[in-house]
Amino acid sequence: MSTDIENLFKDKVLGHPAGLFIIFFTEMWERFSFYGMRILLVIFLTAPLFGENPGWADWPREHALALFGTYASLLYLTPILGGYIADKITGYRWAVVIGCLIMTLGHASMAFETETTLYLGLAFLVIGTGLFKPNITSIISEMYEGNDAKKDGAYTIFYMGVNAGAFFGIMLCGYLGENYSWALGFGLAGIFMFLGMIMFWLAKDLFGGIGAKPNKEAKKEVVLKEGDKLNPFTIVDKVLIATTAIIGFAWLINDPMSKIGDVNLFDFSLGNYEGPTVMIVFAVIMFLYLIISRILRYNTTVRDRMFAVAIFAFFTIFFWAAFEQAAGSLNIFARDYTSRDLSGSSAMIFKIIDTILTVVPLGIITWVLYLLFKKTFSKIGFSNVVLSISFLIIWGIVIWKLNKEFSKDTTEVGATWFGILNSFFIIALAPLFSKWWESKYNPSAAFKYGFGLALLGFGFGLLAYGSSNIPQGAKTASVSMVWLILAYLFHTLGELCLSPVGLSYLSKLVPGRMIAFMFGIWYLAIAIGQKAAGTVGGMIDEVTANYNLSTFFLIFTIIPIAAAGLIMVLNPLLKKLMHGVR
């Protein structure tokens, strides 16, 4: 394996092995397809039934957000299984390829726009993401084994690929889906997923044995050396994991089924409590017992640090429950309550800004593509050709889009366009936060979390203020888009404070023999937050009818800010539990 790593580092692009940029572009196309579909789903399900581009307006917002919440939640649970399958059976590279293929089928299925193909497509996307998500990053980890000094830079480059894919996926799939055809938007996401898979597979010779099928004998040696058997899972542990997993999965599926199809898997009640509530409370109690009982088996220092991780995971739920309104209620707000028609100089200024935002990042990435070609064309020429075809398609769509928009006297800013702001702000502001964390003013983990939650809440507070004049029960309005832009800015600032920090502290606090289990807990916390986002976001019509839209956004203002205050109060306790880890 060390020979394969040495060979990778012989051909460098921007100081890193060329293989990193193959992974960069694979991740970019996967995120392109994921975010391209994500930005369209709720708007498509709730779009008017009639018009030039009819949607499925017979779906109430509550139903659309219930489905999206379950889908988003499962996306963070299946990687736990996908990582296990790759580690034990397929290896990382095959898992990535299979995941890409399944996701391609999912996008193709959704392009047919029937209810059956919609559910089938979402199922394929969940399964495919489970295989792709944990294993593409595992390849990077294996590539940089013994080169820890360059690992941070590698993950920074990889993170740029994530945001570049999200940026262009939202912009182009959103534009085509919203303005021309939903099938075209969903289909475009699938096309780039397919091209990304072909590109990655054709570049396999570049990686040697990295990410290949696991060597069972080597795995046994690693297990014994790392001491994983110091705290083996007991039969009771395994029963609790299986039981809570089955109940949790059934509950996630049951929520949209009971609302959309009037089919309830838990059709009973216990006193004043309905079956779904009883079952999920039962599962939570069992899971808490599992976590606490396992943590208590470790020595004092390890135990305390793992309790600290559990506390951070708990507050992570509140963050994602509010932040992920970006895919649901904020999309609805952008479409139905935001003034998006521009004319005269305002329209021209927007077109120029939109052009700069589109062309400059695409130009930079194309330059990186050129550097990659110079280093690797003789080795993986066919992979390079597929990648170049992808970029030719992207440039073609971008030029066509810009020409179309500049030919108009007025401009209607697409509801999906606002979704690109998060990726843009991350790319622009991430270096500043990185320097902050490396300076002498680097705050504690609890204060970083507190800042993240408070900034997120403040962003919703701006929306609450901006929508305060919308009357009770209103289905449409014309609020200035400035409030939505500012909200995305503060939400991104909050994300930069909290999201990368959480995973960093998890890796520092948790011993190697427990890292997989605690990563599972972490993803579970995010999954709960994703489902909560859909559930609470689905209350938008009920809250608007009984109060107003401003009250709805105040929910997401008060709860994160209250959580921010609480975790800051817990700072002394968390410092004590972390035993000196910074």
C-alpha cells in the first residue's frame, strides 16, 4: 500500500496528488446531483397544477416537508451501513461506483414525475448516498496515510468540491426545473451523476490498491492492535441496536405514509398518546440506555470525553432542525412571499452579479481541470475525456442561460437561486474562520457552538422582522429579497462556527476503538435534526393560519438562541469533561 501512496504523490497538482482531484470532481458531480434535486423537490411537489410548468400542488406543504424530512434523515443513516459494507465486502472504490450507479437510477426515476417513480427514485438516492458518502472520504484518508501534514489541505480542497457541486447544481438544475421542465432539472442531476461515475471508474489505475477490496487478514491484525475487543458489543447491545434501528426506520417511513397515504403502521394508542409517539419514545429510551451503558464501561477520562461528544451531538440536533429549513420552508418563502421581479438598472445589476458568480468559479475549476489533464492524460486519458465532456456541457448550459437572461428587459429571480448563497458564502468566508480558529482568540468548543446557534437564530430573526407586515393566513406576499439574502449570510456564518468544529472535536475526543460507534451517534443526531426540520417546517401553514408567518420564523429564532445560551452556560462542565482537549 505504501508503494501505491508513493506513486500517487509523484504526479502533483497544486501540491497534492492528482488522484485527489479525481475525487474532487467525483464529489463535485455527486453534490451537483444531490443539491440540484434537493432544491427542486419541495417546490416541485407544491408548485401550481396549472401553467407552463405545472407541479403537484395537490400536495399540501405539510405532506411535502414530511416526505423531504424522512428522505433527508435517511441520507444520514444509510452511510453507517454503507461504510460497514465497504469495510467488510466491497472496498471503498467499488462502493463509490455502485453508489453512483444507484443514485443515477434514482435521478432517472424521478424524471418521470409519477408518484411511484418519485418514491422509487428517493429510495435509490438514499441507498446510493449510503454507499457513496462515507467511502469517498475514506479513500482520501487512505491516500494521505503517513502524510498527516498535508491532510488538512486535502480536506479543504475536497470541501471546495462539495461547495462547487452544490453551487452549480442548485443554480443550473434549479434554473431548468423552475423555468422549463421539472423532468429536465431532475434529469440533468442524473446525467452528471452518471458522468462522474464513469470518470471515477476510468481513473482506477491511478489509485493502485488504494480503496480496493479489504484484506481480511490485515483487518484482523488492525483490530487486535487497536484493541477494539476491549469493549465488545454484548448480545444485549446488539439486540438494542437492532430493535431501535427497526423502530426508528419504521417511524421515519410511517410519518409521510400516514399523512400522504393515510396508512399508519402504528395504528394504536396508549392512553392519550398515539402509536407513533409511543413507539418513538420507547426507541429513544432504549437507545439512551445503550449509549450510557456503553460509555460507562470505559475509564473516567474516556467516559467523560464521550459524554462531552454526546452533549455536542444533542445541540447539533437543534442546529440542523433550523438550518435545514433552507430546503423546505425557505424555498417556499422565496417562491411565495419574496419580491423577485426586477427591472431597469436593478435587473442589469443582478444579471452582472449572477454572471460573475457563475463564470468566475467555473473558470477557476476549469483551470484546475487543465492542470489535471497535463499530469494525467497519458495515464487516464479516457477518464479525462469524460470529465472534459462534463465541463463542455456545463459551459454550454451556462452560456445559454446567461444569453437567455441578458436578452430580457426584466428579470424574475428564481426561487431556487437563493439556494446558491450558502455555498457562495462558505467559499468566500471559510478562510477567515480558519484563520480565526488558528489565532490566539480561538474560543472554546462550547462558545463556537453557541456562536453558531445564535447566528442561525439571528438570521431567522431578520426573516421574522422582514415578514412582520404579512397578514395572518396569507399565501403570498412581496417581501424584499434583502431579508432572505441576509438570513442566508447569517445561517452560513453559524454553519462555519458549528458544523466543521463538531466533527473535529469528535475525532479528538473519542478513542479509536469507539470512533465508528460515535460517528454513528453523530450522524443519528444530524438525522434527527433533518427529520425535525421537515416536521416543524411542515407546520408553516398551520402557524401562518393561526398567527402569521413572522411567528413561524420566530420559532426558529428563539429555540436556537436559547440553545446557544444553554451550551455557553455549560462551558465549564464541558471543559472539565474534555480533560484538556482543545
